[in-house]
Amino acid sequence: MALSFQTVIGLEIHVQLATKSKLFCSCSTDYIGARPNSNVCPVCLGMPGSLPVVNGRAVELAAMVGLALGSKVQQATRFHRKNYFYADLSKGYQISQFDLPICAGGLLVFDDDEGKEVRVAITRAHLEEDAGKLVHPSVDGRLAGALHSLVDYNRGGVPLLEIVSEPDITCPPHARRYTEEIRRLVRYLGVSDGDMESGSLRVDANISQKVSDGRWGSRVEIKNMNSLRSLERALEYEVKRQRKVLAEGGEIHQETRHWDDGEGKTRSMRSKEEAHDYRYFPDPDLPPLIVTADRIEALRSLMPELPWQAERRLVDAYGLGADDAKVLAESAAAVAYLDGCVQAGAEAKRAANWVRTEVLRVLNERKISIEAFPLKPESLASILALVDRGKLSTTAAKDVFDVMVRDGSGLDTAMAAAGVVSGRVEGSRLEEIVEKVLAENADAAEAVRSGKDPKDKKIKFLQGLVMRETRGQADVAQVASLIARKLS
Amino acid sequence: MKLYARSAADLARSIRSKEHSVAEVVEAHLSRMERMEPILSAIITPLKEEARARASALDIALSRDENPGPLTGVPFIVKDNFCTRGVRTTCASRMLEGWVPPYDATVVRYLEEAGAVLIGKANMDEFAMGSSTEHSAFFTTGNPWDPRRVPGGSSGGSAAACAAGYAPLAFGSDTGGSIRQPAAFCGVYGFKPTYGMVSRYGVVPFASSLDQIGPFSRTLEDLLLAMEVIARPDERDATCSRALRPDFRKALDVTDLRGKRVGLVKEFEGYDIDGAVIESLRSAREILIDAGASVVDVTLPTVGHGLACYYIIAPAEASSNLARFDGVRYGFSAEADSLIELYHKTRQGGFGPEVKRRLLMGTYVLSSGYYDAYYNKALKVVAILRGEFDRAFSEVDFILAPTTPTLPFRKGENIGDPIRMYMSDLFTLPANMAGLPALSLNGGYSEGLPVGIQLIGPRFGEMEIFSAAAVIEKSLGLPRLAGGVL
Ligand SMILES: [Zn+2]
């Protein structure tokens, strides 16, 4: 009988917390693009005699993630030292939580790509400091071929929250979905920018196979997956590799493997025997961290709506489609913007459509966040109100929207600047426009007049030009009858 | 009286009243240092020019009637593990021989803000690991009462300098007795405050959970004056208490100890203690009884395991604290062809034998498979010992004990026998393990050598100790200035 396999995956996600200063000193965390070793001080450089002091904001952000995941936010936690030597580690140890993490337990529920519910238990989430970065000044920036290495400690000491899942994930797509959901959560809470490419969200996976004949392959840790796509690819590769070995009667050994995105393969980095003995012990420089019950309750009461709650509300209360709701609930600011529009009187579905298409388009073009979007939700609502009252066509409304976004001007100024007049174009004004269009397009007009327009193509063309001239503010039927009259 | 023989309080008063300039005071101490240093070798880095420049700046400020700090113009010395901005901080190690920190230890900053003038950085056992200052990578220091003998350690340079009149105040760090044992050997006051009383920021650590910073002085008043300056909260040290400190100098007014209970530790009686030490303890006991105190026996059944536990916990923390000396960022860095070779060569060449011994012990006791058997067990014993001290302090207000089992030993006498060397911290290290304040004070002299006795108080019970010390000082008189005969 053929063997069957069951995949078991647990993920460790490192999230860089969006604090202004580092976890144990007051240096800036803004290291991207900064001059190497410019955001450093005796503490994060590990100079002799310097001492760490915990950044309270990092603790709060960590607790918020815990509250969102239904973890127990622990009142008494502490920090350990994880001892190992590496050049990017300034003290010879990393300060990390060990036996008493800030968040214990939790659960993440999400839908897979087919809409089926997936539940993944959270083991813990703990605080730790990031390491610096090695730079290899070789031709291709790789270690091989470099004559020496440089170390940049700007990232050293930046707060990380490591979220550890139980091995509840059963396939690579679920691992990807889980990661997407964690990323959405931390972005939504404003706890992290969650960017995998720049490394503010990093995923390590533990993956093993359970075989139908009772064997159980050892767990293999996979590192260096820098995008959701490479996470899924690496795990798919590893599933195949492990199953092949096991099917051929081989054994999977506990080890750490490195994903090579270019090659599309995982490679052995170090075996269990080569694993570090980290000699964890409580950091004597940091007294136990006490987060009082009052502070936890205060945080709980300040917790914003969670992305999955918002998504549900957009469907239930606003009647949005599942797809619109999902896209908008990627960002707390987008949801707040939509809520602002609705509060200012806009019809929810129309407003949602505008936020999703027009607003997000501008944000993408300008590469700005919605907080920096120049148009207030009330202003968008006032444009939409004109549309609703038939005073502005959709096309004209978009012109006005663009002018308001471009110039930051008020509604009336923008309408003038966009050449839009509020209200219908009719009567003598419409007649003037029709005459102008017919004069400028004498060939087409002549063809219609002489009956050489069997499929009404030319008359439609002329109608379109008139509508464009009026910015859509004329009645189509009226335009049609006017043109017919003029050319009869 | 010669300026260098006077107390810090006295010097500060005469500077404030413009009887003496800061320059005169500093110069007197610098020349005392210059005269004694060829005999004692207590200082790694003298700061003559820096001190003179600072003295003239202070004199100008005083001439403008600017409000002087409580220690304006008072010279002081720090152990060379206190970081000093722009001045090399060696920890008496090849590893940091040329290292110049870009920042000041909080204690140094507080002292300078109070107007004190740093005139030198003192010799010590390498990275504060030792009890004789013989483990300095540079040179050994002589005891100012007999330069053939050791000044104790690890803060031996600071103790010798204070005793010999280089400065009325010197500072050290105490992990298992490193202030009190040299204070006893050099015949001065040496105080290890309650853990958390004084900021450790900027003092290169040995064992973070045991280290405390404290003063040496030749009068109790100076000691308390120094404590008032350094014992303040510091937001850079999370282990430093934020509570208000008492008005330490109030203890100077205490003349009687009626109602106070003095504890004598039953277990200490079983140890091999020098007769002169026993004699000094007996007379101190009489003084305390005469002042109205009653004497009570207390028991610390676990104290005998203290030495073993100390030599697990302190090296464990040290092995991690000293991991940063890898040749990558600062200090000694060996030529190497790879990162791993850089680590090996830098640490092989940069650390001395005693440091290596302790790093090996510390690494071992934290290793997986040994952690529970050693480190964790030692922590449990410490917790028990703390409980025993708590019980003892429910019965007594302070404890009277020897500081060291012996008088200052000869150079080279114990250097080949680490265990015997470690034994000299037998009576001092329990206070570190329980985080208690403890003072070594001079209890007299025997054949020209000073004898130290120790007062141990409950956590943040500094005032109990200082009150008792005030009574003893009034009876015994001030300790003598050392080196007068040299
Ligand atoms: Zn820093």
C-alpha cells in the first residue's frame, strides 16, 4: 500500500515593532538609509559598563498584539540573555524573553484561499532585540570573495516581537495565509510596517512529516524566506524533499536549512549537533518586568477594532461585498476614512467603491499613507452628495476629486477649476455646445444628414463629443434629440 | 595639618571659606601621590594636568561667587573600571589597555557635578577578579602599611591611595568584598551599599547582580558625604532604586545605641580567624554594649555554602558580561584571518589567567546539562540565605562580623592557590549575595598592620550601620593616615 503523509508546520514570525527608539536605549530605530553606525550609543554598541533600560512603548505594542490574538498578557515577565558570539551581536549575547514571555497562548482564525476556516493556536509572543547587519564589500555583496566584513549596528537593539505558532499548520498555502493574517494584524494595529522585503517581518518555519506507517520525520527549520511567495515555495520544496526521503526509507534529521530563492532549493546550514548552546540565564541588569493589571486593562480598553472585526462589520453594517471589505480592512486608516465618509452622509457602498479605487489609486501613485491623504472624508462625502443629487456626473466628480487632491482646494474652487458647473447643461447653453460640435465635425454631421450612417455610429460619436463638452452634465436623450433636430 | 592629611569635609569647608584655593588643595595631593607612588604603585593613570585645569576652572568659578557643590575642590580617585569620558579605562587588563570611553560613569558624573576633582585612576585586579590586586595585568600595588604586603583587592589601588593620602575619597566596586577587604587591609572605611542604592551605569561589571559601587574614606563624615553625592536614582540603571535616600550625615550625631540589638553570627565562630581580628571584634562589641546596645546571637545555617555559590554565580554572570570583548568594536584586537580566529586570539591574548579561569567556570556552569546542577542550585541557596538574613534582621538591627579572616598577607603568598585567595572573601560575600549594605571600618592595629571589622545591615538599612559606626569612631578615634613613616 502506498504511503501517505501529513505535513506539520509551525511558524516563528519576527515582527519589528514600530517604536521611535530602540528596545533598551534611546537611539532611533529609523535605520533604513541611515549612515552606517549613526544611530548608536554605548548601550546598543555594548560598550563596557553600559546598561539596558526597557522601552515601555515596545512592551505596550507587544501587549496589543497579545490582546488581539487572545493571548494572556503576563503581568510578571523577565528578560534572559541568549549567549553566542557573532560580529553583528554587540554584547556577545542577545537580550530576549525566555521562560516568561510577555504574551502566552492565543489563537488566530482565518479563511484559507477556498474560504474554509483555519485555526492556528499561538504558543507565545516574546520581546527581543534585533542584531546589527554585516556588510561584505565584495563585488556582488556576498561573503565569498570579500576580503573583510563591515558591521553596521544601526539595527542592533531595534525591538522585535517573535510570535510563535503551535505546529497546527498543515500545508504551505495555510502557512502563507497565516503569515498574511499576522502581517495584516500588525499593520492594522500600527504595531509594525510588516514589510517582508525590508526585513521588518521575518518568518522561520519548522516543518516535518508524519508518515502513515507510524514514522515521524524530524523537524527541520527553514530560514531566509524573504517574501510570502518564497515562504510558500520553500515549504512546497521542503514537503517534496522530506516526503521523497521518507518514501525511499530514509531519515530526516533535525537541522536548520537555508532557502535559496534563486536556486529554488533549501540547503543544510547546520545540524543539531552544531546547534549553539545559548546558555540562557536571567539578565541581571534588568529587574523583572511588571505590567500591572491596571495597565493591561487600560490597553485593552484602548484596543482598536481588529481587522477581522472591521471586515465583518463592513459586510454586515455597510453591505459591502466580501472582496471590498477584505481590501479595505487591510488598513485601519482606510476603514476609518470610509467610516468618516459614511458619518458625513455618504452612501456606504458608493463611498467604499471610491475609497477602494480612487483614494487607494492616489495613495499608490504618491506612495503616501492614508493619514497623509489631502482630502478629508467629509470632502469626499460632499462630492458624492452632489453625485447622488444628480448635480454631478461620475466623470465630473472624478475630475473635481482630482483637482481637490491636486490643489488641496475646496469643492467650489475645484469645480470651477475642473470646468464643471454644478447642475444640468440644457437649453440655449446645450444648443450652443451642439452647434459647436457639429461645426467642428462637419464631415460626420454631413454623413448623418445625408443618411450615410446606417449603424448610427456617427451620430453616437457626435453625441459622445457633446457629452464630453458638457462634462456629462447633459441629459443624453435631450442631446440625441437636439442633434437629430439640427441635422434633419 | 598637611592638606593631604585632611578630610574631604574639612577641605571643602576651607575652600568654601577661601582659606585655601582648589589649586593648592589639588597640588598638595598630587605631590603626595608623586612622592608615594614609587613605593606603592596604586595608580594606573594619574590625571595631573586634567586635575590642574579643573582646579583653576573651579577657582575661577569660586572667585565669581558661583555656588560651589558639596565637594568643590575635593580630590578623588576611582578604580580603573569606572568609565571616564576621554580618559582611558583599562580595568587593569590588556584587553582595554588603550580604550577611551566616550562617556562617564554616573557616579563620576555625580561627583564632578558636586565639584570634586578626579586626580587618578587606581590599580585593581583585572576586571575586578581577585583579592590582592596582584591580578592586575600591569603591576602589583603595595600595602601602604607595609609595601611588601598586598593592599587587598580587587579595589586595592583605591584603598591604598585613600589610606596613603593621595585623596580623601576613593571609589571602588564590590562584588564579593572588593571594597571592604582592601579597606580592612589598608585601614580605611570602605562601604558596599545596599544593592540598588548606587547606580552601576558606566562601571564595567564583573557580576551584575552582585556588584555595587561604594566609597573609601578616612573619616565617617567623608564616607557619608560621599554617599550623599553618589547614592541617587539614575534612570540609566534599571536596578537602581528610585526611592529617596536618607540624610546619611544625620548618623554622625548618634551617641548612644540604647534599644539597638547587635547580631553575632554563630556560624562565623567556627572559622579560622586571626587572633588580632578576634581581639578587635571583642573591643568593638564592648563599645557597642557600652553605648547601650544588646548583643544577640543569630544563625545563618546556609552561610557556609556562600563561597561555593558565589564562585558559581559570579563567574556565570562574568562569562556573559565579558563576552563583548571580541576584538570587533574596541579594545585589544588580534590580527586574524577569520572571525573565529579573531575571537580566539583576541581573548587568548587580552585576558589574564585569573579572568580566563573564571570565564571557563562561568561558561561551564551555564552550559546545558549543568545549568540546573550548578547555576540554578546556587540561586536556590542564595534565596535560602536571603531568607536566613531576613529572619536574623527580624531579631537584630545590624550584624557585627570580621571583614577578613586574616591581616594583610604578603605579595605572592596566595597567588598560586586560588582557593586560599578566595577564602579571604568568606565574611564579605554573604552581603553581596543577599544585597545587603556592609561597612568595613578600622578596628585598631596589630604589629603595625590595620585590622578591619564589618557591620552588616538589612536592605536599605544604611542608617543602622552608620549610627553604630559613629559610636565606634567616637570611641576609637579616626583611623591613622598610612605611609607617614615611608
Ligand atoms: Zn543606542
